[in-house]
Amino acid sequence: MGFNPCVCNPADLKGSNKLPMPKRSLSALAALLGAALLAGCAQMSTHTLPKADISHYKHIFVEHRLADSYGVADEVARQLRAMGYDASAGALTMLPEEAELIVSYDDMWTWDFNTYMIEFDMQVRLAHSDRILAVGHYYKPTMVFGRPPEGMIHELLARMFKHA
């Protein structure tokens, strides 16, 4: 009798598996769960110049990006106001005379049955010299264990401006 790949006799497979099926299934499920948890980890980093304390400035302007169709600039300004700063957002041509700092940002969004932010970069610089004082980066590769954009913005602002 020759080999027929379309017919499989379970008796021929006896003894070929070292672990019973339920243990193998649990091991595979645990490996998949671990991979899913690691894939959902968020990463955040901030860097400030050694002698630059950006929390002492009070008048902050958030530069509105032309491609901002999610209201990120307005949300950043709203959260800065909630932290006690005088903050506004708009095009750079609308920079108020009393602005001390300019916050610019870059956001990356993706769609997977829902639109969500996966990356948010922020830069804080002096308004009149354009000298960069601080930068921040937040990366959240999946929406499963992540935060909404407001949460990402808040965490990054709180760390950069040393605000609880």
C-alpha cells in the first residue's frame, strides 16, 4: 500500500506527540498571550536641556499643524490650560506677542477597524529664539492595551512639564 496524503489514519500517529493535546494548546495559548501583551507595551521618553525648567514659563503657544484633522493642537492647549498655563493654539502666524514657549508636535495615526493614535512626538522651544528646550516621544503600537489620544497627550505633557 502506497502513501496517500489525503487519508490519515489516527492510529498511524499514535506515539508521535510527546505532550497531550490540551497541554500543547495551553502552551501555544500562553505564548500567543505573551506576544500580545508585549506588542501592546507603550514607550515614553522625554529629554530636557540640563538647566532648562520649562515649567516656570506661563505663556505657551501650540503650533497647529496643517494636517491636524483630529484636533490635537486644541487638545494640547486645553490640557496645558488645565495645568495652569496660559495656552492657546493656532497657526504660527498667529503667535501672540507674550508667548514664551512654542509647542510643536507630530502625530501618527492608524486604522484597524477604528482610527487611533500610535505615536506622538512633542518639541518645546523658546518662542523668540527657536531654541529647543525639551522633546518628548510616546509610542503605543496597538490600541488593545493603550490609551486614548487625550491620555497619551496628558502623560507626555505631565512628564515634560513635571506636573502631577
